[in-house]
Amino acid sequence: MDKFKKTYFCILGAITGICNGLFGSGGGIAAVPLLKKGGLPAKSAHATSLALTLPLSAVSAFFYSYERNFQWGDALPLIPFGLAGAVLGGSLMKKIPTDLLRRIFGIILIISGGRILLL
């Protein structure tokens, strides 16, 4: 990996971490397009973003918990269903054509952005 690409991925990691800390796992929204711009194929960018999101979310959850901004008891009932959804999503990603995955991701970004702006 050349020096420019290493620097790019270090900056990408920092941006993703900041977004994750500020928006609660929102780092994936920043990571996917930036990973694709860095040369990763779409499915690799999504998978890499997921691998990156787990440790970032754990650190963010610690800080939110430390500041008493949420209770672990509120999150615990959601975890089994989130894990089931992750298994289903990971299985579907193998079967969904890359172009369709890109379009679905774009639609989700547009809907999410609209909700953030309006609510």
C-alpha cells in the first residue's frame, strides 16, 4: 500500500470514528462511500464498514454509558433481533447484485437524510 493510500485510510478511520461517536453508529454511512472512493469494490466496502463499526460502536457505547446518556437495559432486548437481522443482511448481501445494493444504500441515505433534516 502506497503512502497516499495509507494516509487516506487513516483519515477515513478518523472521520468514521468521529461520525460514529457523534451519531451512534453513523460511521458506516461515511465509511462506505469513502472506502469505495479509496478503491474497494462495493461489497468489500460494505463488509469492511461493518467490521469497522463493531469496535467503534463498542467504544462509543462506553462513552455514552459513562456519561449516563443511555441505559444498557434499554439496549439489551434489541441485541438478539439486531444479530438476527445482521445474519439475514449478511446472507442477502451475497445474493444481491452490486448495482441493486448501491441503489438500496442510496435510497436509505436519502430517507435518513430527509428524516434528520425534518425531525
